[in-house]
Amino acid sequence: MPSRTRALHLLIVAGILSLSLMFFTGCGQSSDQQALEKQKQKNEELQKQVDKQAKEEAQRKAKEEKARQAELEEKVDDLQQKVEEQEKEQNQTSGSSGTSSDDSSGGTIENSSTSPSQAAEGVVVVSSDFNTAAATAEEAEVINAAINYYQYAEIGDYYTTYDLLSYEDQGYYTVDQWVSSNTVLDSAAGEFVVTDAYPDDLGLGLPTYAVTVTVYAGDGSSFNRTTYFVNEGGGYWAHYLNEEEVNMFDDALY
């Protein structure tokens, strides 16, 4: 075959090969592009599903939280009504006997005329062994602060008990951690009776009282606990957790 003809033939073959390569390359790129578009569409659909589920979950939690708050508010109202009724009965008893409930005391202690066996759920009382009539004004403030704290614990209002914690304990636990640990421990199942209160020094640089309580657990057992209340200013006595309580709440979290 003449060299010129052979060269022409080679050029034709090379052209055909080049066109074929371009064709198959174009087909490959088109196929890859389609695959990418399909994957992108799937990702977008998946993201829409995730967003929808997240929105539904947020709405569900908000609805549950609203119902929980309404239930707690109802419990608090019931508790307040019970306390007012008991105070009314106490005043009537004091009036009929011709004596005053705070004639020898520097302050009046809440629920002092109700015995533990008569106390309704959510009403914390002081043990009859404690001489409430001899309590000073400061002792009465501390005992009333303890009564207030444990009444909210009994009705399961852990958000309010968090508000009644000392600044130090609020700095140690977040509100969610506090609610979670109390829920795990089922603090609301217990009943509390204040048995004593006396000044103590924990080296905190704040006026501090030790408050002893008897805890009646939901399983029928009971035990004594010494906890603390500190004055953080303005006559406000906050609940200061002791080491045993901190360990207990930590264990419930972890």
C-alpha cells in the first residue's frame, strides 16, 4: 500500500477512535451527573424528613411541658389551700384556748399544730418533739424555709426546689440535671418531717443552720438526714446540699 494511502487510512482510523472515545466519555459524564442529581434529591428528601421529625418532636415536648406545668400549678394551688385551711384551724384552736401561737416565740412556724400522721400529701410539718414555742425568730425562718422546700419536693415540683437551692448548688447542677436526678430518685414519693434546726458552721462565710429531717420513703422505710440552709442575704435561707445528697444526685445522673 502506498505510504500516502496508508497515512490517510491511519488518520481516518484515529478520527473514528477519537470520536468513539468522546462519545463514551460524554455518556459516562452524563451518567455520573444523573447519579449525582438523584443522590442530591434523596439527600434533600431525607433532610426534609429529619426537619419534619425534629419539628414534631419539639411540638410534642412543648405540649408535654405545658401539661406538666399546668399539673404542677394545680398541685401548688391545692397545697396552698390545704395550708390555709390548716392555718385557719390552728388560729381557731388558739383563739378558743385563749392563747397566742407565738406568745413566747420570736416567729411563727408553719403547720406547727398538725401532726405528721394528720398531714396531707404535700404538707410538711415539724415533729412534736421539737419545742416550736421556744424557737427564736431566726430558727422559725430557717424551719419555714425547710418546710417550704420539702413541700415542693413532695409534690414533685423540682423546678421550684431548684430555685430554692443555694447559689453554689445551682452552679454545680443545671436545672435539667436537677430535674432529671430527682425524677430518677422519685423524690416526690417521699414524705418529710422536720425534727430540729440549730446553728452550724461549715466555713462558708454565711449564716448556716443544720436542719434535721426524717424521710419516709415510698417503700415504707424511713431514715434521718441532716441537711443545711444558708442565708444568702435579705433573710433568704437557701437549701445547701451536704456531701451525701450531692453523691446521691450525682449517682442518679451517672
